[in-house]
Amino acid sequence: MTTNDRISVYGGSGFIGSNFCKMYESDVVKIPRDHRTPETNQILYFISTIHNYNVFDKPFLDVDTNLRVLIETLEECKGKDVVFNFVSSWFVYGQTENLPVTEDAPCNPKGFYSITKRAAEQMLISYCETFDIKYRIFRLCNVYGVNATKVSIKRNALQYLANEVVHNRDINLYNGGDDIRDFMHVEDVCQAMKVCMSNASHDDIINIGSGTPIKFGQVMEYVKDKTTSTSKFKSVEPPKFHKVVQVKDMYMDVTKLKSLGFKPEKDFWDQIDSIIDLSLESE
């Protein structure tokens, strides 16, 4: 394999990026944090903030990370024969009544993270059209895995709450646990992106998810039954900020992804069992 057959990975130290680099070690070139120039023709760009809460203490962080660094990198791609694969998020859709959401649905994101991710998509498209750079945009669902980093109520809340239940701690569930999300194991997400880079058309947006709606409360009840936990679940109203920046229900239409030949390998409930086992080991 020549260098140009490999993938320049930006942001390869995060949860999803590090898993991708581990799974496809011989196929990737990890670009150092402070470097912007790609070393291969295929680019996979993970650099991003991770939640909407930076507005409270670092209000410029989302703009600097999600937009400025992206443009610096694109400037280094100008005049090169590259394909820029940009990792985005379902957060760009914002609140919508039409579920599952398709790639051509209107976007109305809330919160600095969500807004700058959508702005990054639009800036990427404009830049690539201006300078004849090929691109793809991957909008990811909620990604989970036993090796998830920075697990908290702000991020990877599924694993955080499951761990609380395993350890018999009471938990609060927004809206009684009725909020719907689209979950996919990190290894399936990485495989899906690899399939898209091989098979998807250029200059396109692809939803990457399971396409299956799952309620938070349903998962917590499963964990409680599986572990005979004594946790009590309390239904609470989401706080004001959560209502401002978050949506209640979201899952994505993945018809396009399936048409590319992708099939997930990880069963969701089997993986919840793995999360339970890991939590029990930490007792």
C-alpha cells in the first residue's frame, strides 16, 4: 500500500478517532495535533469539541476548534487532489418532528457546539466548491463503547447512567426516560465510515446510525433487571439550558448508508451487557 492509499486522520486521539486508528492501523497516518498538512489523498477529520456546555466557561472554544482549525486545515488542502471526509453529528439537525430524519432535512441546531458543527459543514461545502476539493460529511448518531472516554452526564450519558444503576445509585431521568436516541457501537461507526470512504459518492452527506429508536428509560430498566439493582428512577423536567440546546427525540434514516453495503455487527443489548460487566468489575 502506498502512502496515497492511506488515510490522513486528524483528531485520532479522541474516543472515535482512536478506535478508528486502532481498527485500521495499517491504513492510517495520524496527523499530529498541531499539524495541518495532509500526508495522503484521503482525509478523515475528527477534530471537534464534544458538547454544548463550553459556553459557560470557554465561550470561544467551539468557534476556535470547530471552525478556525478546520479552515486552517482546508487551506493546506488547497490545490491538492484530496477527499475531505468530515465527521459531523446528528446535533446539526436540531429539533424536528419528522423522524427518522433524512440527510436532506432542514437543520436548526441549538447550542454553540451544534451551531458550529453545522457552520463547519456549510463552510466546508463552500470552500470545497470554491477550490474544487472533493468532500463527504458523516453525521454520526450517539456513539457508545466500553472504552468510551470522558463518560459523564454531559457526554456518553447512556454509559454514565448505566454505571449508576449497576452500583445501586438512584438516577434522574429527563421526561421519565421517554427521550429517544439512536445508538451505535463505536466499532460499527468506524466500519461504517470506512465503507463510506470506499463506496459513497463524493460531495454527499451520509447519516451514520442504527436507524432504530431506543428510549433511555428502556435501557435503564434493562440494566436494573439484569443486575437486580435497587436503584430508583425519578422522572424530572430537563433543566432550562438542556431545553435550550438539546432535543427530546432523535433517530436517523440510514437508507443511504445501507445502500452502500454497510451492516452493523454489534447487537445493542449484547453491548449493554458488556457495559454492565465492566461496571461490575469496577466495584
